[in-house]
Amino acid sequence: MAARHIVMIMLTLLILTSCNKTNEQNPLTKELLITSRSFETGTAGFIPRNFPNPSQDDWIDFFKKEIASYGKYYGVLTRIDAAPDIDGIPEQVNVAYQAINDIEPYVALIIDYKDGPFTNTKGDDLKKAAVSIAKKYKPGYMSIGVELNSFYLFEPASFEIVVNYYKEIYDAIKEVSPNTKVMSNFQLDRMKGETAFTGQNFEPNWHLLKMFEEKLDAVSFTVYPYLNYKTVEEIPEDYLLEIRKYTNKPVFITETGWPSQSILIGVKGSEQEQVDYIKKITKQANDIKVEGIIWVAPHDFEFGEAADTFNHISLLNNDGTQKKAFEYWKAVQSLPLQ
């Protein structure tokens, strides 16, 4: 959809009333492995139903109803060169803050190793965008970088520049928005060295956390255990607990999910597997006091990745119909916060 079309829809949404919320506990909570939660929930991505060919009504329902159905947080992962305004704020960040009622955007600015070595020019542009966002919107959480250990693994020569700019940007954000929790983001399974099904073998890289630790208010991870385990049952009981061997910082899971259909890398996917994954990951998240869990995408669509890795990972089908696990996600939301 053209940028101006999204903006027009955003303006339409500003005159719509927000949906009523309910605190009634879902009866499915009896099947969960937890009775209260340490974390808020959410989803991420500009992916309404029928994407990539949504109607205007699809977009309106997406912003007005569907994002909120996943929980408190809405992840906005964006490149800084994605239609920025005069202050360097990417368009999707502005849309998220102006179009969504009662939802808290979690902003993550991408540093992509596929763009080649990180330079001072890239660092200055990143700083401008981050500080502008912090000054204008005062976000609760903000990530500088997404899966930065991937940058380390594929572009190691300029990783030190990334780290130095991260620290500089951290300080600059604190000057304009002291209460924003600033963090960086890492791919947990690569950090563990557990990505067997991708055909890539890496040594564990937990040591990278120490390079950022003095300037981390929290540490965030993308979490995809099916990169190494074929079934939910195979996921070790200490899968998330291992994080606590390397950091005592607050933890935020910015992307996670399990596919509802089996995929070519040999992973068992089904709607029941998604239910089992929700039960398991929320239990482990509670055990280490995770502050937020974002399900990676609000609706299924063809990501274009090899082996259909992410095509069936949402809790809603492409046409907006619910999968079995969606009600369990709602059940988690109905639990009291610790």
C-alpha cells in the first residue's frame, strides 16, 4: 500500500472510538501452566488480514481492533531509511503512535549486516532517528539494533563501531527521554549456537552481552526454538533459563512463535503445537520474570523466506480467521500481572 494511503487510513482512525476492554478471565486459563504472569503481550508488523492485498476496511480493523487483541505492545521494526520525516523518524513509527489507541509501540531500529560494514555515516543517521523518536514520543522501550549478534557473525570487522554508536545513542536518548528503557536485541538461538535446521553452525556468542551491558536497561531477544528443535516437546525446560547464566537484566522477547503447519526444515507444525508452545514459553518466561512477549506477526502471509520458515507462524490466518492457539493467547492475557 502506498505510504499516503496508510496515512489517510491513520487519519480516519483518529475519529474512531477505541474498543471496550474486559478483564474477565478466559476459561482456558485452567489449561495453562501459569496462574499469573510477569509479562505483557503483543504482536508486531504492519500485516493486516489479506496482506499483501488488504482493503481499506482491513487496515482500519487492523489498527482499531486486531493489534489490541494481541495485548499491550505493538512492535515496530523498521529501517531508518523507510520514508523518514524531516527529523529522521521512519514513517511506520509515526503511523503507529498516531493511529493506535491504548497500545504501546515498541520501536526497534534495524542495523542490517546485509547492508555491508557499519560506518560513521550510518551511525550518525541512526542516532538522529533514535533521538528524534525518543524526544517526540518518549517510548517505554526502544531497541537500537535487531539481532545484533547476527551482525557480529556476518560483519565482524565493523561490529566495534556498532557497539560504540550504541553506547553513544543510549546516552543521547537518556538526555531527552530519561524513562525510556533502552536496549539492544539478539537472536537467542544463534546466541546459543543452536540453529541446526538453518544449515548454519555457530559457536555460542553470549560474550556479546558484556560488550553492551553497562548501557543496557533491558536485554531483548528474538526467540525461535524451532530453528533447532522439531517439536515443542523437545524444547529443553531450561531453554530460557539459560539467559540468567549471562545477565540479570530485565528480559523482553520481541519476536517469537511456532508454525501451525509443518515446514520443509523438518519441524512439526500444527495448531496444537502452537497451543503447546504458548503453554511452554509462557511458563519459562514467567520463571525468569520476562517483561514482555511479542508474537511475531498478527496474520499469516508469505514472507518469501526459504522453506516456508515464517509463512504459518501467526495466530490468525491470512483471511483473519482464528487458529486454535489464538484463544490460548487471549487466555494468557486474562491472567493477573504479578
